[in-house]
Amino acid sequence: MSAKVRRGLTTFSFLAPALIGIAVFFLYPLGSAVYFSFTKFDLLSVPEWVGLDNYRRMADDPFLLQSIRNTLWMVVVFVPVRIIGAIGLSMLLTQLKRGAGFFRTLFYLPALVPPVAATIAFVYLLKPGTGPVNHFLSMIGIEGPLWFNSPAWAKPSLVLLGLWAIGDLMVIFLAAVLGVPSSLYEAAELDGANAWQRFRSITLPTIRPVVLFAAVTGVIYTLQYFDQAAVAGSIASGQATVGGGISSNFGFPEGSTFTYPLWLYTVGFRYSALGYANALAIGLFVVALAVTLILLRRAKAFSGEES
Amino acid sequence: MTAVLEAPVRMEPAPDRRVRRQKKLAWIARHSIAIAIGIMFVTPVVYLVLLSLMTSDQALTSDYWPNSWHPENYIRVFEVTPLPRYLLNTVVYAVTSTALVLLSSVPAAYALAKLKFRGSNALFLLVICVMMLPPQVVTVPLYLMWARYGLTGSLWPLIIPALFGDAFCIFLLRQFLLTIPTEYLDAARVDGCGEWRTLLRVVLPMARPGIAAAGLFQFFYCWNDYYGPLLYTSENESAWTLSLGLASFHSVHHVDWNLVTAATVLAMAPLIVIFFFAQRAFVQGITLTGFKG
């Protein structure tokens, strides 16, 4: 056996598990999803070819339209709010002379709380009648909204939940902000720039790549946003799960928390419309792939040249 | 920079009282904001803990301070709910999955970081795609695959894939392994070590912080996972994990909010304890997932 072949075999032995994993748990099901999206079947029947029917069905599915709107709302509000919040917190942390480490840990901790547990906590906190938040608001003379029980406020409540669990993003921004050379700040200070000017003209341009990275990964995270929306809807409705752990109350109230993946799941596993669910999955795939490609094209550092 | 020359007066600001007072006020303002935000951040958890120590009657009211303290709720929740079962399933899932994922991902990450082979760039791009694309895309075909082998309703569909690496874990480990100077590996090779021995003897000891971070992330991911257990185990309650159990507790034990919150606190407690022991590895890991420069 030549040295070259042996080296090739060694490399292959390192990669074999991952290659099998990608093939069996990603490429194969992805291919199947494309095929299934042109068929009609449920858990008990055999896929039957229906051509483009499923894709046509997407055009007049009111729930799909609503779920797309909800997901778009999350992309437009949730992602920027989280980025601004994370930058704000990391700037605050760099300005603290005392206790920066303590506050960093404190702000980070909620990110450790399991999403399901965090969602339960927030549903309790924001309970319209007896929750402490509305109780507090009424003490200062404000009538609090119905939060998770109101179609208009359910998504903003999810944004609050997302802001609370902002720790991961904050740590990434903190590293970026600390990486800005302090000589730049000193020069600006000598120029008489105030804090806001220094932020605008030095910090922000320097951390721009990180903002882009956070925006793209944030959009991708939002496209698969499932757990919190599912749990908030079920628990706020007061009747979490009915048989088999699949809630009949996803999307509560009035479909306002039906995100795209939630609708996909419901179509597939509650209505057993597996062909149609796969068409929805392919739609999600196309959008997510487009967003991923933006990231890969823009981010050289991400694809990782050896430094 | 020319502005510096134009305004030489500013170079040594006189330390007069006004400036000092302003600085002090700014200091107080910043720390007050930090404390206020800190209070907002801990409130939800403190509130949950307080609820969990109330009687079930009081937990239904809008009180937030227990009239009487009932730490025994934490024992009762084990007796009157299936919490022990959920906890056991979660530990089994998180521990085996983490161990297996590390075992299968470290070699792949090493090959991607340090071995030269044709198509390594393409493979790395593929790994990133798998990592980035929503899991829901392949959900239905995967579910059908596991159903065909009769494994739905158990933890197997969650554990078996761990034998074959995890995209995020491979990505993270690769980023870390890139920081290990290649000279060390070359030295080992000159000494006649094969690639596997180089990995085991030289790379592994140096990569310990990276492996710790990757392991922590995987463990936390599994512990928190809701979508996977919902998909594969919801049909069989004896295979439910904590996340799934918690989300459905509410209906089964809807009067006993003190017990629901006790279970919720128990679900988050281990993660916070682990975090305090492994804070450094953790923060380093998060930074690795971000951008380099």
C-alpha cells in the first residue's frame, strides 16, 4: 500500500462517522423531503404522486399565510431588538469600573435557563390577572396588557422572553467590544468626542462584522423558532397537552404565536398531511439556505482560514 | 489626528471639581442602571423559587411572598408527579449523547482543522450548512425512518445520531483546534507517531478546554431539548424528558402551581450549578462560536 493511499485511509477513518451522519441524518432525509413534497400520504398510507399540488395548496392556506406573517414579524422585531439589547449590555459592562465580572455573570445567567422553564416562568410573571408584572403596573396606575393571552401582545411577550435570555449574544458582543483597540478611543477622547460619538464612529464600525454575523444567525434562529412559541401558547391557554404530548393549543391566542415551523409540525403530526408538510419544509429550506449563503459569502473569518 | 494638534488644551484636562463631580455622577448612573437591569434579570427566577415554596392555595393568588415556607414541595413533587422518570430520561439522554458526540466529533474536527485532504473545504461548508439549517426541514423523513424501525416512542432516535457526530460540535472543536500550533503536531510526526496517536497523545491534552466547551454545549442542548423529545417520545409518556414533562405538567397538575414551579426550578438548577464550576470553558466556547476579528 502506497503512503498516499494509507494517508487517505487514515483521514477517512477520522471522518467516517461524521460522513455517515451527514449522509444518513441530513442528505438522505433532505432528498426524501424533496420527493415527498410531490406526494400525498399519511402515517398509514403509501406516498402517491400528486405533482405540484402541495405547492399550489400553499398559495391558499390561510394558516400558512398567518404563520409566515408571524415569523416575518419575529425576524423584523425580535432579531434587531436582541442585537441592540446585547450591544447595549456589553457597552454597559465595559463602562463599569466595579463589579463588571459580577454583572456579566448576572446578565448571562438567564441564558442558561431551559427554554421551556423560562417560558413557564414568563407566562406566570405576565399572567393577566394575578401575575406580578401587571400587579406592579397597576400599583403605578397602568393597566397592564393581557400579554400571552392577547393576540396583539403574545409576540411582544416572546420578545421580552428573548431579551431576558440574551446572554449568549451579549458574550459574543462583549468579546468584540473589548477587542476594539483602546488607542482609538484615547485618540477620539483627545479630539473631544463624547461617549455617543465614540460609539458611533469607533465601536460600531469595528464590530460591524459581528453585527452582521449576529443578524444572520439571528434570522436563522428565528426561522426555526419553535419551543417558546409552542410552550407559551399551550400554557397560556390553560390546557397544555392533550394526548400524546401534542397540544391542540399551538398558536394560542388566535394563531398569533403560530410560527412557520410550528405550523409545519402541526400539519405533519397533527393533521398527518405528510406530503404537504414536506412541501412546507422545502419552502423553509430554500429560505434558510439563502440566508446561510449570505453569511458564508460575507464572512471569510467564519469559514476559517488558518491564522 | 490633526485635530489633536489643533486642540492641545484638551490633552491635559485640569482635574477641577466639576469634572470630578461629573465623573462621579456618571459612575453612579452607570452602576444604578446595571443594578436595575440585574434586578430585572433575576426577578423571574426568584419569583419562581418563591412560588415553589408556597402552599398550592397561595400559589394561585397574586402574592409573591410565601405566608408559610414549604420546602417539602421539592420532595412532594418527586412523589406525586412522574418527575423521577423525566429526570432519569433527561440524564440518560444528555449524558450518553454528550459522550458519544464528543467521541465521534473530535476526530472529524481534527481532520478538518489539521489534515490536508481533497474536498476539505467543501466538507466544512457542508458541516456549516447542516449546523445552520432548521432541523424542521428534515423532520418528517427522519420521523418516518425511525418509525420504520419501530424506535419512535423511545429515546433511541435522540441518542443513536450522536454516534455520528454533531455539526455544531465539529464546528466548535475545529475552531478550537485551529489555534493549536501545527509545530507540535509536526514534532510528534517526526517522532514517528501516526495520525491517530498524534491525536490521542498530543492534540487531546492540548484541546481539553475546547472539548470541555463542546461537551458543555452538547449537554446543555440535550438537557434543554424540547423539539426532539416532542417529536419522538410524545407518544410514550415513560420516555418523556424534563422539557416535555414540564410543558405538559401544567394541564395534569394544573392546580398545584407550587409543584409545577418546583419542578421548573429543579430543571434549571443543575445547569446553573454546572455553569459556576465551568464558567471559563463556557465563556471561551461562546466566544469561539462568534467571529474571529
